Amino acid sequence: EEMKAEEIVKTKEEEKVKEEAKAQEIAKAKEEEKVREIEKVKEEAKAQEIARAKEEEKVREMEKAKEEARAQEIAKAKEKEKE
């Protein structure tokens, strides 16, 4: 009878250890998922930053082209005035 009680206690302790290990495994998996999500957000933010920088560069190039065209127009107008 005493052996049965010890056996039951031992079995319950083993189950408790298994459940704790399972809970830790779940917590670890959730933490890893959180890390992956953070990395994904960082990657997306980086991609958006790169896209924004490229867009700004494109705008600067267009502004530069407009300035050059305007300068050429002024130069042409001045050249015609001389004639």
C-alpha cells in the first residue's frame, strides 16, 4: 500500500516536470516568434526607408533637371537678345 502511494507521488511529480518542460517549450517558441516578428518589422522599416530615400533622390534629380532646363532657356534667351 505504501509502495503504491510512493508510486503515485512519483508519477505525479514526473507529470508535473513534463508539464513544466512543455510550458517552457511553449514560452520559448512564443519568444522566438516575437523575435521573428520584430525582425520582420525592422526589415520592413528598412525597406521603407530605402524606398523613401530613392524617391527623394528621384525628386532631387528631377529638380536638378528642371534647374538645368531653366538655365538653358535663360542662356538661349540671352543669346537671342544679342542677335
